[in-house]
Amino acid sequence: MGIPGSGLAKGLAVTLRTMTRRAHTAQYPQAQPELPPRTRGVIGLFEENCTVCMLCARECPDWCIYIDSHKETVPPAAPGGRERSRNVLDRFAIDFALCMYCGICIEVCPFDALFWSPEFEYAEEDIRDLTHERDKLREWMWTVPAPPALDPAAEEPKEIAAARKAAEKAAAAEAAKAAEAAEAAKAAEPDGQNGGAS
Ligand code: SF4
Ligand code: SF4
């Protein structure tokens, strides 16, 4: 059996220790939380990039992406060319009452049309209002943070490497051409002006 009152002393010690520590509780909404940059708050749609490929809607585990579209015929780009058909978006909506924020739709979109926004304050009194239509999804786009800077130690993107190689090749060809022209001009000069002192 322990010393009488030791339990109470231990309890008080814990209380005192905790009292001196900084509280982790934030007084939301007076104090806004500091969110990590890749917070999954809400999904923004960059409509111009969407080709209505339906991949996001097919891969969504909750079936909460609703897309409607129709086909349009585009006239040929040049005379004699063939007409093309393209999908035109009529409806794009996400039901955030069903969404489980897995991010699969954003990962699978091949055209960079979906992005995470850290905004999370969109609670509604009516659950139906949690279905955000394309206009609202576009509004969220303006709250999407800029992509993080590339790691300085990262491998150079192959597009940049290819562009630099092409620019270097063009510059070398240009320099060779200029040298050739200078040689030709020198050769065309009369002997007296060609530096020949014989
Ligand atoms: S985050 Fe996941 S659940 Fe939500 S819409 Fe995208 S794929 Fe569906
Ligand atoms: S995967 Fe991307 S491009 Fe395809 S329908 Fe979804 S948002 Fe549009």
C-alpha cells in the first residue's frame, strides 16, 4: 500500500505540468487554422482543360461525380479536310455529401482539370446544397494554391532538356553559318586586302 495522499499528489503534479504547457486547442472560427499546403478541402474544376473523357467519374469509388455532355461537329481546319467531332460539357457536378476526399479523380484526370483547394468552410444546412455544380467548382479554382517549386536537386523535366538541346543545336548551326559566310567574304577579298604580304 502506498503513502496516503500520494495519488492526490501525483494527480496534482500532472495538473500543474499540463497547466504550464501551451494549449493545442484553437478558438476556431476566431482563430483560423494553419493548414498544410496540400490540404484536401474542396475540389476545383478548370473547365477549359476538361475533355469530358469521363475517367474521373468512372474511377470515383463513391460515384459522386455527375457529368453530362453532347457531341458537336467541328468543321475541317483546312479546305478538303475532314470534319471532327468533340465532346461539349453540359454538366459537371460533385456531390460533397458523398465524396470521401480520396483524391482519385484528381490523380486520374489526364488533362489537369481537377485540383485540390484547401477551402473547407462550405457546410450547408440542406444536404442538397453540397452538390456543387460547374460554376461553383470553377469558383473554387481561384482558391487553389500555386504548385510548389521544383526541388532544385530534381531531374530536369524532359521537355525543358529537349527544348534546350534544340536551341543549342540551332545556335551552333547559326554560328557555323556565320563563320562560313565570314570565310567566304574573306576569300572574295582582293589579294592586297587579304592580309597576304608577298
Ligand atoms: S475525391 Fe474521391 S470520392 Fe471525392 S469525387 Fe474524387 S474520386 Fe470521388
Ligand atoms: S478526368 Fe479530367 S478531363 Fe476527364 S472528364 Fe474528368 S475532369 Fe474532365
